[in-house]
Amino acid sequence: MYNTLWSSEAFEVLAKYHANGDTHSAFVEQELFEIQETIRLEQQSANNGWAELVRTPGNRKRLLLIVLTAFFSQCSGNGLVSYYIHDVLASVGVHGASDQSVINGGLQIWSFLVAVLFSVLLVDRLGRRTLFMTAAVGMLVTFSVWTACSAVYADTGNPAAGGAVIAMIFAFYAAAGFAWPGLTVSYCAEILPFHIRAKGLAVAMAGTAASSVFNQYVNPIGLAALRWRFYLVRCRVLDLVLDGNGMLQ
């Protein structure tokens, strides 16, 4: 809408739609200035190559945070439920298709609600780092209990242990809802300067996709070979997530 030749036309459009035709609106003047600055930065960033992501220590740290965020968003245990809920439930005695569908449907609704409540509504009050730390601690605790109950069920067949696993899956998603659904992309965008934001988000999306592919191939093999012991691997990943939160800005 705006370039150096069309500034007056752009100003008129902004005044018409954002200030009820008031051409003296300070808001419109500020908005036009922001558009000018954005276009200037876009033109400037067009000359930046991919090497800009690693050119400075600050950018290298941002790149590392982006890659870790992308990886942890898919490999912290949530991928087990997202892609292999059938196998997880079957391992604790829930074999019926209708029962699995009810649990899976309830889990999706629950995940949506906690994501809106925690990572969307609380982010400006508590801050990103607090939400990530809360999620990491909660996910590690609930997944550890989930693992222990799975081991008990595998050894004894105790239905109470199987029920506890299902409860821990819901608790795990409640903990994850503090950060991962709402902040995986927004956090990556916020820590990147404008001139490398597009490239940084491309790396984040590629990392998320690569982690999903990794999950698709590794999880079924791990579950088949190790059964509940495979959960210990995810516990270790969650421990790394907790350690990595110390790097967050």
C-alpha cells in the first residue's frame, strides 16, 4: 500500500478506515510511520543472507533457542500421545475402539482449553520464561508418574495403575498447556530481530517438521522394543528441557 510515491494515498486510506476520515489523527500518523519503517527494514533485510543467523553471538544464541524449541515441542512426550495414543492406551488395557475414541476426543478438547487458559491468557502476566519453566517441571513430574504407573501395570496388570496412566496423560497435557501450544511459534518470532525473523521462523518450522518425522519413525520402534521403558527416554528429554529453560530470554 505504501511507497515513496504513494504516501499521500496511503495516508488517506488509513485515515478513512482507521480514524473515520480524520486526517489529523496522531494514530494514523504513527501507523504510517510504522509502515514506512517496516518497508525500510524489509528492503534492508532482503540483502541479508542465511549467514546472518550465525553472524553474531546474540543471533547464534537465538538460533540455538529456536532449534531447541522446535525439537522439544515435538519430542517431550507429547508426540507419543499425538501419534500413538492407540498404542499407549492399549499398553494399559484400553483396547476398545469406542473407549479409545472417547479418551482421545476428551484429550483434544482438554488440550485446547488448557492452551487457551494458560499460554494465551497468562502469558503477559507471568512472562514466557515462567510459563516454559512451569510447563517443564509439570511435564517432567507427570510423565515420571505416568512411567511408574505403566511399569506397575506391565508387571501386575493392576487396573488402578492403568487408570492412573490415563489420568497422568491428561495432567501431562495440562502442564504442557502452560507453554507449548501457544508459545512454540510466538516465542521464536519474538526473540528474532526483524531483519532475520523470516529466516529464523523458516528454521523453526523446518525443525518442527524434522522432529515430527523423527517421532514418526522412532516412537513405534521404541514402544515395540522397550514398551514402558521407552518412556524413560522421554523423561530424560524432559530433564534436558528443564535444563534448557535456563537459557531462555
